Amino acid sequence: MFSGAAPTLRVESVDGLPINDYRIRGRQVEIRTFSSLGRKPVPARAARPMMVPWRTLSEDEILIHLSLQTPVAAWLKRRMESRLGPHDFMDLVL
């Protein structure tokens, strides 16, 4: 399942694999991963959400998403094109 009112995207698995949240902060793309030990993360609107540290994706990790045309790449492309314009985004990536 994919959700993500910009600038955050959550990628959930139906197989019990980890849940990944992605966000854009400034010029960085960040990710945090929730364990799949049978517990879902506490929703952000809860009084005390579970704190999981964010980390910055490397350029190589972003390029892998773009190369594989993952849902993360599609989300990132939509976000960046809306800020930069489609041609400027492609120039930035290539």
C-alpha cells in the first residue's frame, strides 16, 4: 500500500516486511524503517508516536530507486517536478 500526502510517503507491505517512511527535508530525501515484528508503528496522530530515527538516503540509493522505477521514484519525481519543472528535474537526475 502506498500513501503519501506530500512531502511524506509511506510504503507498507502486505507480506509483513518492514514499513518505510520517506520524506523530503530541504534538499535531502530521508527514510525511516519500522520493524515487521508483528507490530505496526503508532500513527503520527497518536499522542506519543513511536520514535524511529530518520537517515538520509545516499545519491546511489536515490539513483537505484530511479533506475528501478520504484513507487518511491515516482513519488520523488512528482514532488521534484512540481518544484522544478519536468525538464529541470531530468537535468538534475541525468
